[in-house]
Amino acid sequence: MSGKTILYVEDNEPNRMIVRDLLKRTSYNLIEAHDGEAGVAMALERVPDLILMDIQLPKISGMEAMRRIRANPATAQTPIVAITSFALSGDDQKAKEAGATAYLAKPYSPFDLLKLIRKLLPET
């Protein structure tokens, strides 16, 4: 596999499909997890180059998943983009405290997401 790996942790299939389609025309490799626990397990097993983390997830929240990912030395420095549809005042700060590198509120433009991904993880 060439290219850099992005882990997308999202329980909503249509949202995953949008990102899948967006990244199809790039050099990035996308791996996916459907809940917070699976996201943490996959992050620690595969050590992706970037993580897209939904905040509202089954099993454990995206906030808790980010804390667990940050606690492991192998993934402590991995850029994480927190994505949420429940953007309340102060949520961006809470996400950053949990370990997010950047924060994106839904709905977002797929092109804005791609621009952010490329800023944090330039394509090779």
C-alpha cells in the first residue's frame, strides 16, 4: 500500500460513504471503524497517519476514544480531527482537551475537509 493511511471513526454509513468517495481520487488509504472501541483498537493496531473522529459514537464517545489514543505512545502524536454535528459553544475546546488537533462541525463541505486533511497530512 502506498500513500498515507487515514482512519475514519464514524457510525453513520452515509457519512462514511461521503469521505470514502472524497478520498477515492487521492493517494490516501482509508480504513474505517464503526464505534469508539473499534476506533481505538484499530488506531493502536494500524497506527494511521491521521484520524477523523466523530464525537457521538456507540460504545465509547469520540472524546474518550481520543483520550485513549493519546495515552498510547505509538499514537500520542497522530493528528486527530474531531467531527461533530452537536457543535455547542465550548465543544471545540473540550475536543482539544481530549486530544483533537483540529475540529470540524457538521454539516461541512467535503472540500473543506479535504483541505484540512491535506494541511495536516500532505499527500505524498
